[in-house]
Amino acid sequence: AGVLEGFGRRDEAVAKLTETLPLQHDERSLSSLAETLLQMDSYDRAVETLQKMIEADTSRTDVMFVLANVLKKTGRLDKAKDWYQRILKLEDNSATYNALAGCLREQGHMSKAIECLRKGISVYPDRAALWNNLANILIQAGKTQESIDLLRKTVKKMPDSTLAHSNLLLHMHHLPGIDRHTMFAEHKQWGRL
């Protein structure tokens, strides 16, 4: 497809990608092809093809997830949110909880985003990404201490999560009255792990 586009045969390239999309059986390949179609300004073709794939097999939550991500990337947050919620009715999936919470956050529904991530954590307590995203949304919602406490719990529970350590140090700057000695001690503790 890239070669065809390089030779000015964009329509043929889009057609080839659109033909290839339904043949993909893993989320990574689906996402890659959908992203290529988006970069070629073929949003409608990508969405139409993904929707046809879902109509052909309503159990393809991987296709639903890619479709929801395409919708989210193109600013169609309500539609993306609907697809993420549809996936969660069919199966629990930590990535879907994260993505849905991201949609809700972008729409300004902080309490719903927090609720969504807490539900995800209750199902997937060992997924550091859920804990980190919850801490980030809590910071955005002005719940600094709750965010710090959550990150401390995450670091204790998952000491290998560099993201949790990094976010803890970053968010500690939001604490009122934090001094450099406390910050340095926290950095040293991370260094000992």
C-alpha cells in the first residue's frame, strides 16, 4: 500500500488496505492497518470496514476495540465510549477500562473516569497501568493526597513498576509544604529498589 501511495496511486492503496483489514486476526495488525488508513485520510473506509467485520462476527471484541480507538483518535468520544462499554458487557478487559476512563476524562467526566478505573482495578488488581491512570485522574480532579496514597500503595504492591515510582515523584510536587529533604529521601528509596 505504501508503494502504491508513493507512486500517486492513493485510491488503490486504500482499496488494498481495506481488503486486507478483514483478513487480520490479531489486534496489533488490525490497529496498524486502521492507523495507516487514518493517516491516508480514509477514516470512513476504516470505520466502515471495521463495522462490517463486527457485523460478520459479533464476538470480535478485538475489532470493536480497534474501532473504538479509531473513533477516539478522531474525536468521536461518545461513539468510542459506546463501543468500549459494549466490549465490557461482553468481557472484562483492563485495556478497555483504561481506554473508557480516558474517554470519560477527555469529556470532563472525572468522577465517572475514577469509578471506571476503580472497577477495572477490582477485576485486575495487578495491572499497574490502571493504578497509574487512576492516580493521574485523581491529581487532575484535585485529589492530590488520595493520588499520592494510591501511588505509594502501587509502589509497595508492584515495586518493579517504574511508571508508578516516576508518577509518585512527579505528583509529590503537588503536595503543599513538600520539602527537598522529603523529595530526596523518596528518590533515594526508589534508587534502592
